[in-house]
Amino acid sequence: MSMPPLKALNAPLLALRVFSVEFAHLSAPCLSVSTVYPDLLELSFHDDLGGFEAWRDALGLTPESVSYHEQGTHTRVLTAETDYAGARLRLTGYGRIPALTQGRAS
């Protein structure tokens, strides 16, 4: 099986180029572009739900568009998707679930 040419990734790479200008002031996410899903640009934020929220807001995504789930007992995961500059964009934020503390009344 032959690999697609680099131009197959034009949509997510263009979106990334736009982001580097329009949103240069925001936290840098972890980035993923793949020939498996050539139209998808993934931006992920590890231990940075604030960064996720800043990007969500900058992209005009409503809080209601965000899905929430948990991985195991320690990690919360926020996900939102949209189309941007011809690419499918997926934002994912990972954060710790605060440990429940059991205290006694003094």
C-alpha cells in the first residue's frame, strides 16, 4: 500500500497555519495530523483544561458542544469537534479528577 502525498494533509496543515497567526497568544497544544484521517487536526491539552477552554472559546464552540467522560478514576476528558478552514478539528482536554478527601469535623 502506498502512502498518500503530503498534499493530502493540506486541510489540517492550513488550519494549523491559520492558528499560528490568529491564536498565537493561546497555549500551544499537542498536535496530531495523520494520513489515516487526512482531514483531521487534533489539538490536545494534557493537565491543562484552562488551555482547552481558551481554545474552545476562541473557536466559538459553546460549552454545550463539549462532551465529558472519565478515564479510570483519575482522569477527566473533555472533547469538542468542529470544522475549521476545511479541516475537521478535534479538541481534547485531559485533567485530573480531584481526590476526594475525607475529613473529620473538629
